[in-house]
Amino acid sequence: MSTIMRMRRFTQIMALGFLFVGNPLNAQNLSSGFPGAMTYYTRGRSYMVQEDWYTAAESFLECIRLNPAHAEGTAALAECYYELGEFDQALAWVKKARSLARGNINLANLEAFTLIALGRLDGASGVISDVLAREPYNKEALFAASELDIARGHAGDAVTRYREAVRRYPDDRRLLISLALVLGSLGETETARMYIERALVQHPADPRVHYYAAYLDAQVGRLGSAIRYAEEALALKNDYSPARSLLAGLRYRVGQYAEASRLADEVIAFNRDTISAWYLKGMSAIRMGRDAEAIAILSTAALIDPNDEFVRAALEELLISKTNLEERGRGSWAAWHFARARDFRSRNLIDQALFEYRRGLRLDPYAKDRQEYGELLKIQGYPARYVEELRFMQTLGLGNRTINDAVEAYDALLSDALYRRWSINPVEQVNRHWKLAVFSVGSQSSFYHADAGAMGAAYIKDILVHDRNIAPMELELHQPSFSQAFRQAREAEADYFLIISIAENERDISIKGELFVGRTGSPAGAFSTYRTGADRLRNASRGIVDQIAVRLPFRGELISRRQAQGLIDKGRVDGVALGTVYEVVKKGRSFILNEGIGLSYSADDVVGTLVIETADEEVSAGILSRGGFFDRIAPGDEIILQPQNPEKLPTAEPMADPELRTLLRTLR
């Protein structure tokens, strides 16, 4: 169920809760044995069996209204909120239930699961330890302990716990599936397959087992068998919506876009607010070349849920690549970004504001909001870049008295700027010294957004456009295999290529970026980010870019020389600081390492050093010192700063797999 519909139903349920709280006299006048309470409790239990959590919650709220001390009803209500993903409410009710039924182990386990879902891992650890101290082999506590390991990024420890539990409970469906899922997430695909096949043999009529078998096969590219398992799950339970959604995504991945669209329509017919189905339908239309239809579908999805970043990113990429700059619709979608930019700016969230301005200007380069973007650059201490933005507006015919006066005033203020003293145009001197290809391989897809990897790759590539040191290459994002990605990168003479994969659920996202050397295809580095809440795709993508940028050695170029002084094409924007000492390496003599990240050159190729004396926005100047008896320093030589302590540089962030956590949680 989508976020929008969930909020509507949640509001209705909360209203019932407030009715109970607001009428204490009614509760006081009813005895604990009032038969109506048990009626509602029994009715709620039947809805739970049907997994109709909303209706069940309504019944339990009425049960508790009639009998506030109904421990079973309170516990069941907590479980309903847990299944609905409303973990704050689940925790409040489970604590109340535990006060009514002290010593109840099942309620303690539910509290542990809820605390894990809320990210309160230390609290969950305490509850789990208490339960296992009383019952060392309590199955639910072992499940909770395993989920806690996974939430902490220790999936290997979870495997050990699950294997021990499987030895004690060899026929348990949930244990077999859980172990298979965790093993699959660790890349132990054959062992995972062994356990899921064991579950299929022991529980052949359970649609969930077939669903998880389909998911596991899909994760390793066995799409044909994954489709068969998903179809079997639907044959066993025709209204099993997770299996229908998974099957739609699988049809998309094998190129059956019309069938994927039809299945998405079935999901939408059941629940119109299912954003992932709208997204899949829009992506299918794109693949079938129906651009106008795709724009209409994704526009509808963006109106249903304006904060779904994948929907908006897909729509914007389509508008940018398939419509004219003058297309009226582009301006309305750009305005959404400009409004967010102003909101971020009002809260002094400058980086977020800059990102939104840039996304908006990609859609509508002629927008007058460019002036606000320029003003933000000025506030950051980059007046020359501010003037360039205003000049661009003048060339578009958007100049006015304010803009013209600002250009004139700042031209005067910048009369003594470094780039003018050296008589160069800083815009023309911007050189990006790292060529990076960004790919997604094999239609990498999460179970929530189709082609999530490709969309993440596009997002990262868009952020890199504004990096002054890294040049994202114009190559096809979708690559059928690693070997094809390597071939594309090598033929395009990329320094490195980055393969993006994504795992996500409705609340969290993790992005993994594997970096390879363009010339050899050897591993260079691994980067990962985990983000939750609003703007998680943006924030996680920026995390990947930041990790890569800090790992690449500083590279610049000596663009001019006046005796002992040298001017380089990097400035404060690029992190140049006064007093920094750079090596001057003879042009064309540095080479990218065959494996890992770094540059290689001999001591004989270092022709001198440069010590920065003046750092402007985009260029810097310093004192040159020759290396050796002869002065061999010349314009065009490379300016390099190798990391002094590469082992102390930030590495991939530890993260939990959000898809795995969701799949395990839904197994309860």
C-alpha cells in the first residue's frame, strides 16, 4: 500500500484511538468482562489472518475502548501497527501491553523487533539479552537477535545464528527462508538456493515460499525461473500483491514491457496510490518508445507522491532528453525545485539549495531563478561565478537594471582579480582531469523501483556534472554485462568506470559503487552509502560522489608561467589552500595505476614544486622551484598532490541492506 493511502487510513485509525482516549468515563463504566470487547477482539484476529491490518487495527481499537485492560487486544493492536510500518505507535502500544501482561516473552520479542525497526539498536539488544537469559532457545528472540546483527551490518553473525536455529527447528519455513535471504545477500547463491529449495519441498503450497524463491533467483539473474516461481505464487494465491508486483518487475527486466505494463495496471486497479506500479508503467512506456505516454504516466505518479525521487528523476530525464527547451511543461516541474531551493536557503542549508537550483536550471535554463542561484554563489564567496551567471542571463535577454548594475559593480570589484592580472578567462581554463564513466549493469533492479541502478547512475552522473575535477562521460548508462561496460569504458579512454547498484525499501536506500580502472578493468575501490528519510536518493548519491572525489589525487595544470611564478587551473573552489606544496610533473609522464586508485610516475619526471601564494576562485598562483640543476618546468606540466596518508582516507560506509531488512520483517 502506498504512502498516501497509508496516511489516510492511519489518520482514520488514529481518530478511533483519540475517541478512546477522549472518553475515559466510557472505559471506566465498562467491566473487563463486557462481551463486546471479546467480539471485536475475535473479529480483529480474523482480519489479521487475512493480513487486513487496517481493519484489524480498527477492531482492536474498539475492543480496547470497551475494555482498556484487554491485554490480548492491546498486544494485537501493537502487532498491527508493526505490520503497517507505524513503528512509533507499535512501540507505544507494546509497552502498554507489557504493563498489562508482565513477563510475557512474546511481547518482549515484539518490542525488540519494533526497536530494531526504529533504529534503537542498543535498546533492542537489552530486551533480547533479557529474553535469551530466561529462554536461551526462544525462537522469536533468535530471530530478533539475527535481525539486530543485520541492522548493525553483521550479516555473517546472523547466518551463524540462523544455522544454529535451523538445526533445532529443521522444518521451520521462516527460518529456512530467512537463512536463504541472508546467504543470498552475502553472495552465497548456491547455498541460499539449497535452503530455499528445502523450504519449497517442505512447504509446496505456501505462496510466500514461491515468492521468496522468485526474489532470490531474480537477484542472481535467473529471471526465467524467477518468473515461474512468481507465477506459481499467484496461482496459489491470486490476490498476493507482492508476487504480482515482483512478476511485473521481472517481465520488465526480460524486455516484456507490454506485459509489465499490464501487470502494473492490475496493481494500480487494486490500489491506485501504489507509486512503484505507476513508476514501472512509466518506465515500460519509455522502453517502448512512447515518450508522450511516459511523461503523462510519470506526471500523474509525481502528483500522487511528489517526494518519490525515482519517479521525479525519471520524469525529468525524459523531459530533458526528449523535449525542447521551450516546452512549457518543463518550467512547471523546474518551479518545484526552485521552491525547494528557496526553502533550503531560508534554513541556511546551502548545499541542498544549490542542488535544487541546479536541477531546476537543467529543466529550465531560461528561468529567472538563475539570478537567485548566482546570488547563492556570491554568498559562498565566489563573486566571479556570480558575475558569470548574470552575464549568461544577459545573453539570454533576461537582463534588467538590477542585473546590469550588479555586473558593472562586480566587474569593477574584480578588476584586480588574479585571472585578470594574468590575462586569462577562468571559464575557458576549467579543466577536468579525471574521466569517469558511470554504468548500471544487467538491468540492476530493486524490488521497489525498476531499473533502480540505472536511475541512481543517472543521478550520480548529474551531480558529477558540477564537479570541476571529474568529467562524467557521455556513455550509455545501461550495460548488459560487466565485460560490455569495461569495453565501453576502455574504448572511450575513461580513466575509471563506476558500476552502481541499489537496494531499497519504502524508507531507506543503500547505494554501492564499484570503481574499476578503465584501461585494465581491475578493481580500484568500493564505495557505499546508506540513507533514510526524505531526499535519500539525492543524499546517498552525493555520498558516493564525495567519497570518490576525496580518494582521487589532486590533479591540475600549469597554464602560465612568469619566471618564478606559476598559474594553475585550480582555485579555492577545488580546495586549493595557501601554502600547499604541489609536485610539478612533466606533461604526459603520469599514469593511472593498473589497480587501485592513484597515479604513478618516476622521480625523474618530477621537474619541480609549486607553493601556493594566492588562491582565487578558479585559478591559483605560487612560487615555482625547479628540481635539479636545469629548469625544465613548462606550461602544460601537471600539478599533482598525492594523498599523504591514504590509509586514513574515508572508505565505504558500513551499511545494512534495506531490502533484506524489509523482507525479513515481512516474514513475521
